[in-house]
Amino acid sequence: MIMQAQRPLLMLGAAASRPRVTSELTEFVLRTRIPYFTTQMGKGTVPGGTELYMGTAALSERDYVHDAIERADLIVTIGHETIEKPPFIMGAQGPDVIHVGYQPANIEQIYFPQAEIIGDVGPSLRLLAERLEGRLPNAQSLLPLRAGILRSVAAGSEADRFTPQRLVHDIRTVMPQDGILALDNGMYKIWFARNYRTRVANTLLLDNALATMGAGLPSAIMAAILYPHRQVMAVCGDGGFMMNSQELETAVRLRLNLVVVIIEDHAYGMIRWKQAVDGFPDYGMTFGNPDFVRYAQSYGAGATRVRSVSDFRPALESAFAGRGVHLVVVPVDYSENVRVLVDELRQRTGPSDDPGIS
């Protein structure tokens, strides 16, 4: 099936994000030269800097990476997990799918692979690569789409205002390759999933299953305990942060080195966005916040409120240099949610279509 495919594509999922798989997975990609995309929880399984990376499926459909997904005639899913939001939905007219995993596929309406390779993923990929290497003349048929996809995704990263793309860009610039970023859940999670380039597995921790609000700070605390010599950052919306903000006391008491970024919009931004997408009135999603700087200081943590976009990166660098627990509060311009994630998707699909965002 792989050798006969005219436009093959690899998908790397959550179950591929395991340390003992990473080297053989990377070798498989490099030996077959098939372009790949990742799910949100599959980021970092192959270094994101490789020229075969096509992007991350942060939405279920119609985002830029779906230009490649929709044109593929075969998708090899490696480590697909049904706990994740589907990175693509299979249909009768869609591409064939080969499931590579530790467990057989859970067959359902939206996922019914035509073939399966079940077993230890690393050795399976090594044996498969031996049979495919040098025998795939069509391996890179979809690669010409890559530049346009990544250029569109990165647009806005140099903006002179607090766009989500700019926030992701500045954080990526400050974080080292092995730095660990733990996300809470909110609208910004989609932006980090799309735009944050990972080069090491398990360096972007996010929940793409239950989307648990309040998980960002505790996840970062555990990462800082396990990896005291690596830079660790939690990125939280104001709504999610306040659900577990008392854990600042835990981080301070344990003398952890941890930077917590609060993206402040005084709203439950993702549900507010969904209301707008579906044409509902803006209702019940806004709230007030405490003075986060004084709040953090009351726990004995450092704190900075960023008022100019040019000050964001220096504030992060200073927070890491100062050691200990430090809170950085930054506003966000979420008008980009509509401009990029709705308007441009509709331009690709037609004004009468639903954006397909669930």
C-alpha cells in the first residue's frame, strides 16, 4: 500500500511520544522521506526542525495543514490514540489509512484503517523502513505544500501587538530546546499547538483529551520537580489559572524554579470564541481578576506585569535568570481568533460552510 501510494503522509500521535520510540521513529522518517504531521500530543516525537515536518493538526479540519491531509491518498498513523481530538476524520471518499500501534485500532465511524501493524512500534518501524527505503519515488509528492502551510501558520509572529502568534514566538525564542512548556486549557492552547515548534519529545505538555482547565500549573510543578536543571514554564489563561492558583504556595514552599505566564483576557476565551463562531450572543463568559502581581507576591513569588509587547521577552529572560517562582502577566489580542481561525478558514471553504471547529 505504501509503495503504491501517490501522495503518502505520516501522522505521529500521542502513543508515539515515548522515549524508547523516538530514535527509531526519527530514523523511519528520514529513511522513507515521507512528509509527516503531528497531533497536538505527538509534537516533538521527531525533531520539528526537519524539512519533512508539515505542521500540527490543532483543529479537526480545514486548518492549513489540512491542505496536505485532504490531498493525501494514504495516511500512515503512528501512535494514534482515540483519547485525542481527531486530527482528521475518515470518510468513504477519503484516503486509505494504515494504523501502526501497540494496540489494535478502535474501529469507529471516523477511524477505520484498511490495514494495521500491531506490536512494539520501534522495531516495527525499523523493519518497515528496511522494506521501503529507496523504493518510494512518490514519497515527497506533498512536500511542495510545506512552505505555504508553515508560512501561513507563522503569520503574525512579528506583530507589534500582543497577538497569540507573537506570544508563542517570543516564548519559543526564550525557551531552550529541552525546556518544558506545560499548557493549561484555553484558546491559546490551539495557537501553541499550531505554532510552537518542538525539537524534543515531551517538551510541550498539553491535554488534548478532556481539556482539563487548571492542569497547567500542577503539570509544570511536577515537571520542575522531575527535571530541576531544565527550564520549565507554565502557560495559563486567567480562567484556568484561578482554578488552581493556590498551588503557587506549593511551588514556593518546594523552592522550585518555575516561570508562570498568565495570558489575561478576563474571559473564558475558547467558549467565547465558540459562541461567536456559532452565531450566539456573547453571554456569561467574562469575569474580573485579582491584582495578579500582588497575589503572587502574597505567596512569596516574584511577579511582573508586561504592558508593552517589546518588554515580554526581556521579562521572561529576567524571570528565568532570577530563579525561584515568578509570575508574568501579559494581555492578549484575541481578535486574531476570528481573523485567522475563522475568516481565513471560511475563505478556503466558502462563506456558507461551517468552520468545522468542535
